Amino acid sequence: MLQPENPDAQPRHKAGNAGIYLHIPFCKKACVYCNFHFSTSLSNKDELLKAMLHEIEQQRDYLAGTPVSTIYFGGGTPSLLSADEIMKLIDAVYKYYPIAEIKECTLEANPDDLDKGYLKALKATPVNRLSIGVQSFVESDLEYMKRAHTAQQADYAIKAAQDAGFSNLSIDLIYGTPGLSDKAWKDNLSRVRELQIPHFSSYALTVEEKTALNYAIQKKKSAPVDPAQAAAQFELLSEFAAVNGYDHYEISNLALPGKYAVHNTNYWLGMPYLGIGPSAHSFNGTARKANISNNALYTTALLSGKEAPAETEQLTTIEHLNEYIMTSIRTMWGCDLNFVSVKWGCDYRSVIEKESEKHISRGLLVKKDATLLLTQHGKHFADRIASELFF
């Protein structure tokens, strides 16, 4: 008989605070690969921000008094908001939620929004970390992705942010785009080192359904993505990290020691968080909630005194365990079998250990003490390995 879950167990590397995510669903233009929820029309921005303020107040009990230590503005393009608009949202969080020391307040920003005046205004807010959507320092790459900025603007934005006092920076880079040579990809990575960027997220270009990129490939107006190219450039990414002192602490995230993204790391370690805004997701430790991905319906509901339309899923013991396997195996901390024993029971641990043997024999996993870790080769198959460990 499988043992019951122990909801009070915590892995040795977990902290005890919560995060708040604010989804800003506006962009100047649509990138061809993006399947996030956003609108290129800002005509209803003021009303939607008012609705978000209402939701912040309405959901004040969602985290059950757990202190908040991180705030994250994602999107969309949060840098389309003024510093005053950002401050109103932060003030509401401070008003309605118990605040631990805010370790990290991140704003995702596009390079073309980060001029000196805007950066100076941001510096006067609690925002202490910028995640800049560079994607590439190669002009042809940016044109292919239909980005709104140029390579020169990306370079300027990073330097201007540093000059304004933002030392805690992250940038996004995409590899595997058609036409991106290995040399150009290595040049992109070299810019990370030259610009002294402490953290960066790096993703293979993926073709998502209902995106302009998917349509263009189907109509043969764009070259398809080459998995072999992406795999080779992932290896170059890992080599760069090893040589330059970046911890590859999650499949798509790399940082200098001590510069990990606190908010996102807490996601991967299973900490609770509240999502505010259309399409925002929340997790309270036992259930997940996803707000409707429709700006008009979201705004109308909140401004009429109702809660945002949302779907809620109560996680079963098995779903919770599978989520732990999926997220933990992607990190440098790995899947802690001792934690599995304490929280879900020794029988579950035994099944995972037995199933992992074939991956260990193939050189895809290693078992270090009581932790399962991906090998370098195994990182290419992280999702498949995790799914084969599922119950």
C-alpha cells in the first residue's frame, strides 16, 4: 500500500516565503514565436490596471498569511507601464499582504523602453532587478523574430541600466533560430561575459501552435526549426557556462554563484505564489488556479465587484508528486529521494529509484547520495525522463 502524503514536509533547500506575479498583458508588437497572453492595443490599459488593483485586494487571503518575499512583473511587456503605475500595484501588494524582506522585485523590460529617464524613475521604486528581453545581439535574428528593438538598442539598454544602478540584471537569449550559426551564437554568449551580466535565461526556439511562426512554417514561408542545430547550440551554451563560472542551475537558466532568480527558483521548489492579471496562474500549496486569458472579461468581472473568472484544479497526491519530479529534475538540486520518502512515502521512492535505473545505465541520470541528477547528455531529454518517472 502506498503511504499517505505528509503535507508538512519540506525539502532541505526550501525557504518559507511566497511570491506575487503580476501579468501585464500588453505589447507594442507581436513576436512571431510568442504564445503568451497579450494585446497590442493599450486602449483599455487604465481600466485593466484598476481591475488588477481590485484583484490584489480580493485575493489577500489566498496565501493564508504566508509572508511575501518576491514580486515579479511579467507579460507581455511590463516596461510599457510608467513608474507611477508600477508603484500603484506595488503599494497595493504592501497594503494587503504580509511582507517579509523583499529579496527581489523583478520587472521584465524590452530594450527599446529603457531610456535614462525611465530607468531613473524605476530606480525610485522597489524594483531592484530587471529582466531584459534581448533575445539576440544579431540583427538578422531580431528581424526574423519580429522584435521591436535593434541589437544596438539591446546593448545600450544593458549599459544604461547598469549606469542607473541596476546591477541585478538578467537577459533572455534564444538559440536554434534558422540561420543562426554556431559562431553567431558563441558571439551572443560572449556579449553576456563582456557586459558582465550576472544571470541569463536561454531557450531553444520552439514552434507553438497558433503562433505566426507556426503558420509561416506550415505555409513554407519560413524555414523549420532544426532540432540538431538547437542541440548543438545547447552544448555550446553549457560549455560557455562551465568556462565562465555560470551555474547552469536550471535547464534554461544560468547565473553566477549567488545570483539565481529567487522568484523563479521558488516556483521550481514548490513555494506558493499568487498570480494577478489575465492568464496569471497561482499555487497555494494544494491547488492551482488559472485566470481567464481575456482582457475584457477579466476587467469587466473585477470592476463589477466579482472575482476574475478562473479555473481551479485541486492537486491529487500523485499530481503533486509528478510536479515535484518534473520541476526538480530540471534543476541542479535534482530530485531529492529523501524528501520524496518524507512527503509521499518510501513506497513512492522505491518506484522512482527502480524506474531511474534504466536512465542511469544509459548515462542520462546519476544518483548522488539520495538525489537524482541529470547528466549533461540527460539534459537534452529532461522532459521525457521526468515523464517516465511519473506515476
